[in-house]
Amino acid sequence: MDIRTPVPEIYGGIRDQYRDLWNKQIETLKGKFASSIEDVLHPDQYPTDVPIIYVNKASIVEVLKFIKEASGFDYHFLADLTATDEEVSPRFEIVYQLLCQATRARIRVKVRVEENASIPTIVSLWPAANWPEREVYDMFGVQFEGHPDLRRILMDERWVGHPLRKDYPLRGYQIFPEPMPVQAHLLEGSPNAEK
């Protein structure tokens, strides 16, 4: 596939529909957060469906708060939070997919994170980020500073390693013949708790 081929758009005309809005938003972000914006990939110059804004990790909470609350942005909906293993330095990219429900515009914010480094949590901005941050921690090993309950969410707590890292073995099975004992604090308040 030719990299210059435009990314298919399932709704058609997205770039034309949001070009002016995106350009205005990108200029505003560059003006307000010049030292925090590392790179911008625009759909007109790069094969992507929405703008990708790379932000340095020290400013991510401040930039996302602005994108969420500022007039002319209003990206109130965190549609997704995930990560990618780039196998280069910095190793990981944390990906925030945002949606403005009023205009239906989307924007993607990314943060590059070195291996064994941490990134601030955004649970204070979007409480729904709690579980996706735990999933990124579980699958990639990225630590989120200030997260209220950073522990595995998909894998057994005894699991060694992070299965979505590209260096994780494809057949990296780990068998636990005995079930993990339920921790007492998890039983508190449950109907099965012993009285």
C-alpha cells in the first residue's frame, strides 16, 4: 500500500468537514502550550483519520484539561485510552482518543513514555480512565502516577511480564493450577462475606 493513500473514512468527508476546526484548535494549542507540543500530524499531510497531537508527559494533564474544558474544543468524551509498543526509544506511546459530542469531531493525543518511566494519571479529569489505565499497566507495564488503584485488571496477579509488549513470547503461557485466594478486603460488604 502506498503510504500517501488517504486513510479510508467510514463516514466520508471527515477531513473536509473538520479541517477548519482542527486547524484552529491546533493553532490555539501551539499558541498556549508551545513548549509542551512535541509534534502534530495532520490528516492533510499524514495518513491518519484525525489530527494526532504529541504532548510531553509533564504537561499531559494540563493539556487534556484544556482540550476537555476550553470553549471551541469541548472534547468531553474520552472514547479510548490505550498504548502501543514502538520498540524504539521512547518505547511506549500512550494514546488518548477524544470526542466532542457537540460537533462529533475527534482528536487523538499521544504521549511518548520511556520504558520504566511513569506518566500522570488522568482519573481526576475522566474517572472512566481508571480501568483503561489499569489495562495499559497490566498489558504494557506503564505506571500511572497518582492512580487510585493501579493493579492488574485482566491477568492473574501472579502473572510475570506484560503480554502486549512486542518482546513478550508468543507462547509465553503461564499455568496456575491452584486458584488465587480471594483477598479479605475484596469480600468486605459482599453477600458472600462471613459474618
